[in-house]
Amino acid sequence: MDGKAILVTGGSRGIGAATALRLAERGADVAFTYAADEAAAKEVVRRIEATGRRGIAVKADAGRVDDAAGAVHWAAQTLGRLDVLVNNAGAGVLGPLDALTLADIDRVLAVNVRGTFLASQAAAERMSQGGRIITIGTCMTQRVPGPGGTLYAMSKSALTGLTKALARELGERGITANIVHPGPTDTDMNPADGPYAAPQSAMTALGRFGRPEEIAATVAFLASEEAAYITGAEFSVDGGHAA
């Protein structure tokens, strides 16, 4: 992936940060967005640059119309082109159905669905032959293990339809579109030693949380030339959560 230009949305922590670093280690120049934590973003930039590749960060909110598409155009202009988009930025509101507010619904759909659509639309405009669009979904699109996940599961399920439609629409240009569904993953938002970790681990066949690097490895493969004949596909990296 030497010299590839990549944008990872939501790249300052968790799966996004692990993905940005893995792609840099493979030889790519990586831009990423972050929502609030500038210190964390600077640390990811430092780690990317330590690999010898270019790392740049921009503050952007995927739920804002101008930011969702604008970050893609900014990355393409700053890096000189855009070869890969990783749609990782997301918002999650979990809770009983009757407790979800209109503000919750608007926010989750704005980030997870509209933001991903607009970023993908902008990326398709900037990409040349052979580009890659990779979206991070969730294991809850395939198995919702309990109550409280209606809004989040609905929003992420929409991305499967988007991915398959993008594959059809962009296939003649050699641009692939795929979606990765992580299972319970050890991040600061859902730590493997957190209060809800034990039942989540028990729902996987492997009996443990995944590591962000394990999700990033699949994303890096899909971004590579080796995956040129894979498009419109779903990849479960969930420890057997859906088994």
C-alpha cells in the first residue's frame, strides 16, 4: 500500500486509531477525523509519523452535513488524492424503546447513516479507478442479543444496504465497497473489563472481547490490492457472536 492516500473517519481512538496505524504501517499516508479529543488525535498523528508515513488530523463532526463531505474533500486535497475511505465514525445510543427521544434518533441517524452516505458520495467523486470504500458496521446487524439496541442496530443495518448498492454503482470503475461487522471490542467506550463485559464475552464463541487491531487487520486487507475482487460483502470479525 506504499503511497496510498487514505481517510479514516473517527480515527483518534479505538478501532479508528488502530486502523489508521495499521494502514500507515502498510505504507499509506493517512488522514483522519476526530470529534473532540485533540490530544488523542495528536498522539495518533505522532504514531503514524513514527512509521515514516504522513499523518494529518482534522476536527470534524460526521453528523454535520458540511463536515461529513467536507472532510473527504479536505483529505483528498491535502494528500493529493484519495484512494481509500474508511467510514468508522459512529454514534450509539442504547436504551429502552420508550426512552429514546427524537434528539437521540436524529443524532444517531445523522452520524451513522447520513454522514456515512455523504462521505461515501464525496469519496466516489474524488476516487480514481480501483478505490476502496470500507464501512464499519456492528455485530448487532446480524444478532441483537437483548433489548435496548433498536436505534443503533437500525442505523447500522442501513449501512449494509448502502454498501451493496455502492458496490453495484461503482463497480464499473473498479471501486469496491465492503462492510466489516465488529463484535464486542475492547475500547474506551466498551472496555473488556467494564461492568457489561462478562455477558458480552459469553455471547461470543471465543469467549472474549476482540482487540481493535484485529478489526483493523481485516480493514487493511480490504484496502489492499489483494482484495480487488471483493465487493458488496459483509465481514464478521466478532469472535463468533453471530454463530
